[in-house]
Amino acid sequence: MTSLADRPVAPAPEDRDVEVLAQALDDAVAALAEVTDPSGQRVAQALRSSLEDVHRAALVHVVRRLRDDARGKELLFEIVDEPVVRMVLLMHGIIRPDPMTLARQALEQVRPQLQSHGGDVELVRIEGGTAFVRLSGACNGCSMSAVTMRNGVEEALKAQVPGIEGVEVLPNEPGPTLIPLGEVGIRTATPERGWVRSLPIGEFTLDAITAVELVPDGAPAVDAIVVNVGGQLSAYVNECAHLAMPLDDAELDTSDGSLTCAHHGYCFDALSGECRTFPGAQLEQLPLRVEDGEVWIRVSA
């Protein structure tokens, strides 16, 4: 009979690849679901919940202490991008998953079905609890099959992206998201709810970042930035998609159209908000328009 001392020793967790660790966890959860004895399953679930609660409480304490200390904050920014650390922090809800990434993953699952019927879907943005999408091909028609396709997109997004409560299909002709300063539109209608007047257009310095505070009616103020690259404006919530650090002190490089967070070096496309450092991450872009020389920005009201 083989003694415990003679059995092969499994590699320490820190020596294992994150995919291996994640798969082991998935296997354990799947095995737990196959337990048929109700009492045994209750005990196992209680143990799992207790361990998760303890781990989360400890991690929250560690993260808070690190963020409160300048040296610790720098270390935190370094280790949070380690795959296994990021996985655990995401599991416990300590860092926010990127809604745009989750939404794109959800749409990838339904895209084959859409394409098999001659259609496709594009995720435009997420604003508040609404995902804005644009349908093309057969999906953009009015037949029952097109309605079924739209319903499938909505169900996938609601099921897989926390916080999404509805889906709005945008017209098939995309409106401009970047507004050249020379093409200023004039509207006479009363601004829709959520649109907030920020600053006169002349106060947005060319090739610079301008911080603005937006105060919609009946809603909390929102800190935002407006990026002006060669006369084109884009507005974002003033939070890096990495750890929600402010971006008003970011470095704007007009030679390559990049916006680099000063706190941890995450690099974004200055006009689209797409992350070049961590593909799939996205700055929260805000709709922007110019009326009578004033820049209006839309926030969730």
C-alpha cells in the first residue's frame, strides 16, 4: 500500500497556469452539482459559501489597505493584472467586469445564428441600463424572423450582462460619434432628458483634454472628460476602464491618437475609447452634440 509520503505532490497553486486553476474550479463546481444526497449538498454549499465570504472579506480588507497607502497602491496596480489575481478579484466582485466586453461575448454567442439567416449585429454602446445595437441584413427587416432575431439579441444581453435592462436598436444609418468643430448642427427643439450643456465650444482646447462636471436634472453629477483631437470631440466618463482612476490628467498623444492613463499606463484610442493595452476594455463614451456654439453631452438621467 502506497503511503501518503510516496504519492506524487501536486504543483503548488502559484506554479499552475490560470487556465488550469480555473478548470479545476469549474470541475469542482460541476462535481458539487452532481451530488444527489440533499444533506450532503447543503453541507457542501454552506462550506463553499462560507469560504467565499471569508476570502472576499479578507481580499476587500487587503485591497482597501493597499489603496490607502501610496506604496501599496502602486503595488496593487502591478499585481491586479496578473491573470490569477484578476480572476479572483472578478469572482468576488472586487473589481468591475467590463460591460462592453461581456456584451460583446454575449453577442458572439448569438452571431452564428444571425449570420445563418443573413444578418448580423453590432454593439454600439451601453448607456445606463440600455444596450444600443445596430442590426444589419435580414435582422433589420420587419418580418417575424427578424423580430425573433432581435429578441434573441436582447435575451442574450440581459442574461449575460449585469445591469442591462433593455436593448434599443439604432437606425441602420449610423450617426456620427465624432463631431468636427466645423460641422456644428443647430437644434431648436427642447433638449431631450439626459442632455446636459457643458461648455462653449471655444473652451475645448485643440489637441487637449478638458474635464467637465455634468449635472442632469434629478440625477447625480457625472465627472466627464472631452478629448479634442484635431478638431474632433469625444466625451467619456472620467474613469479609466482599468481601476476607475480619473483620466483628466492622462497623456494625449496626437501623433498616434492615443490617450494614456497617468496612474497605470493603460492606453486607449482617444476618439473611440477602445483599449490598446487590454483588448476588449472600453472607456464609457458619452453622446455629444454641438448647438449654437455650446457642447451638449448626454448622461443617464
